Amino acid sequence: MALILNIETSTQVCSVNLAKDGIKIIGKETDEANAHSKVLTVFIEEILHTSGIVLNEIDAVSVSKGPGSYTGLRIGISVAKGIAYAAGKRLLSVSTLQNMAWGAKQKLNSPDETLFAPLIDARRMEVYTQLFDYNLNPISSIQALIIDENGFSDISAQKTITIFGDGAQKCKAVLSRPNIRFLDHMNPSADYMVPFSEDAFNKSAFEDVAYFEPFYLKDFVAVIPTKNIFGQRNNEINE
């Protein structure tokens, strides 16, 4: 039973909310590109002001821990840690992939044999993913997976695999088996964090504010901008 500030910045979506006892009170969200550093603290200030709640009244800060965008995760977790430290509050973390799976389940009337496969774009044909069963129990490890026509071929054809997230669109052309379906416009959200952050608080599954780090899964890699044969600039950054 807690009042929790939830922060989700692991992809292009920047999302925050306040939830009390596992129920969302108020929130703000945008999918504007590269907006996290500009809007995150503004969103937090606005929902606190609108709700009439001050930071000293919350019980914990919860943040999406990844995997996802290096920059997005770094911004969200830095803000969450800063608030937790300054206000003397507990820090919680939620798996980005599991919060996406929970959101997908809420949007679908799925049979029990459905599997959920959130995909977060990791550049080119690579995605961050993890499979979840109907009850949202993980049935695979979190991995950086290169998607081709054999992706998820080890899963029984009797199981429906629902694929979604910002890494899903590029996979549609190569994953066309009858037991695979795609759910559009399904990205991480602070709203989907609510049941997990409440559960973590009740289990006292707190993070160390000083030492907690994002789950990047892969090391950050930056490539120096160059020009290709057409005179256009190439500037690929793994973020």
C-alpha cells in the first residue's frame, strides 16, 4: 500500500505517473523524439502540482530499468535516483519488457496459449526481447536477438506469439508464420509499471540508490560521423 512516482524513459516514449495502492492517479506522456531531457522533470512537476501532492508525501520512486535506449535509460534513472536521494525515498525498478507485456495483455482478449514477445529496437534487424507466457511469467532470458525468417521458430505452432513494440514494425516482412500476430502502437508506459512497482514495494524489493544502474544489455557504441558515396552523413549511434 504505497504512493509511488513511476518513470518510464527506456524508448522514445517519455511517461510518468503517480499511483496509489496500485491504481493510477494522474500521469503525462509523450512520444516526441529526443524529448526526455526536456520534458521529464517538467512532467513530474506538473503532475505533482495538479494532484496537490508534494515529494515528501510519496513513498517511493519507481523507474523502468531497461533494456532500451542508452540515453533514455540514463536520463530516467538519473532523475529517479536524484529524487529518491533528495527526498529520502525508496527506489524501485521495473523490467521494461515485462511492463510492455502487461500492457499488451490488457489490450487483447487472448487465449491461455498466447505468448507475448515485446521487441525494443536495437538497430538494424536486432531487437531486445523476452518471451512471456499468458500469466506474464518469463519463459526465456532477456536477449539481443537478430530477427530473420527463423525467429521464434522453436516455439510450438500451437502457440500464438503476439509481437509488439518499436522493434516490431521492421520484423513484419520476415515473420509471417500463421501463429505470429502483431499488435501495433504498443510501447512501454509508466501506466504499465503500476502493478509491478506496487508489488515490488510490498515485497520490500528496493534498489540501492547509490549503486543502481540501468540494464543496458549491450555496451554503448558510438560511431564517428562520416560521409557515404552519396555525400550524405552516416551517424549511427547505439542509443
